[in-house]
Amino acid sequence: MRTFFLFLLPACTLLAKETTQRVFFAYETYYRDYHEKFEAPLKSDEKGVLSGLRVGYDYDHRLYLGADLGIAWGRTRYDGSTVSLLTGEIAPSEATTDNQIFNIEARGGRTFRYRRCAITPFLGVGFFQWNRLLDEDREDYYWHYGAVGFRSVCECTSFFSIGLNLKAMRMLRGEISIDTNDHFFHQILRLGNRWQGLAELPLTYRIDRHWDVRWVPFFLKQNIGRSNSALSIDPDFGTFRILEPSSRTYVIGLRVESGFNF
């Protein structure tokens, strides 16, 4: 039995190429679960499937440099509540939300190798934006972020590899822009900056020396802190205060990449 395990161990080692450059084009789809932290009976939840495209580039020759850009779109089901500005009465509300998401990120790091093994710690910066259109109301969430994490890849055979990527992100200068057309007001609030996290498990099949196909299951958790409150004046309903509650989002999905290595 001991001999058997010693035989298997080298079969799943980390790939160690001296020079790697890769560009990829990807399609991704994911389930998004968004929850605002209201006190009952107020609530605001959204769930649904979004789809998107992503392109990226990675350079790895001891020094690591990488960047990617992604867009996504789709409709989610809104299960929430409304508050009457006249009476304060709370009523349940259900609707469909149109979503658009944009994300861009750049990374830099250092690759460490042991025998045929490699792991790449990195630092990065990025920008994230979520446009949310519900009936005639539009909310745009956006923030910059700093990132820290690592990438790895394990070559199990000459044509198949598995990896693990982990990343923590800290929101910076988060804001929300609110346009409520039926009440004729526009407001920008400062969001509470929170930590967020991403885990990926890339599975790569090498077609030949240059081309590969990569399946990347991923899980993302996004926390957003409560905003400041702001005074708003409506010609019909008078003066009132608005704020954005804290929230959390769970995202679980799959990205399929077509990559070219050179």
C-alpha cells in the first residue's frame, strides 16, 4: 500500500514551466443570491441566474502579471417590500430586476517553484460595478478594491491539471447612485467598505501545446456595509431620509475558458 501511494504522488504535481503567457476568452454563468439586512417586516432579496463574458491575459516567468475584464447580465426575481411615504405602511412587493455587472482587475506577484511545483502569491487592484433596474427605479453600486491572494495549478497528467485560486478583496470608495423616477429624486450615498472573498477550482484540459480548455467552478461572497443617510426632498411627498442597508451576496457559478498559450 505504501508503494502504491508513493507511485501516485508524482502523478499529481504542480506544473512548472519556465515561461508561460496565456490569453483566454470565456463564457460564465452563475446563480446570484442577494440579501439586504433589514429588520422585519422590511425585506429585500433577489435571486436568479446571470450570464456573462470574460477575457484575460496572464504572464508568468518568475514575475507574474495578469489582468481580466468581465461583463454579465440577466434578470433576477425581487422579493421585497415597499414603504408608503404618506402613511409609512409596509407592503410586500415582487418584481423582476434587470442586472448589468462590470468588473476589471490587474494583478502582480511572484511565482515560487519546487521541483515541478509552483504557487503564485499576488496583489491586485480592481473596479466593480452593479447596475440594478427595478421597474422605474435604478440603483448603481460601484467601488474600487484592493486584492490579495494566490494562484496554483497541479498537473495530474500531461494533458490534465487542477488548481486552487483564493482571493480576498477590500472595498475602497464604495458608492451607490439612486435614481427613483416616479419620485423624481437622485442621490449618491457612500457605502460601507467591507471584505469580500473568491474561491476558484480551475480544471484544465490541454488540447495541444498552445490550446487548452478550462472549466472553473467558483464561489464569491460579497459583503457591503450600510451607507450614510441623506435628506431628500420630493415635490409631492415632502422631506424624507434615505439610506442603503448592509447586504451580502452569494454567487456560485461556472466559467468555461478557451485559452491560447505562447
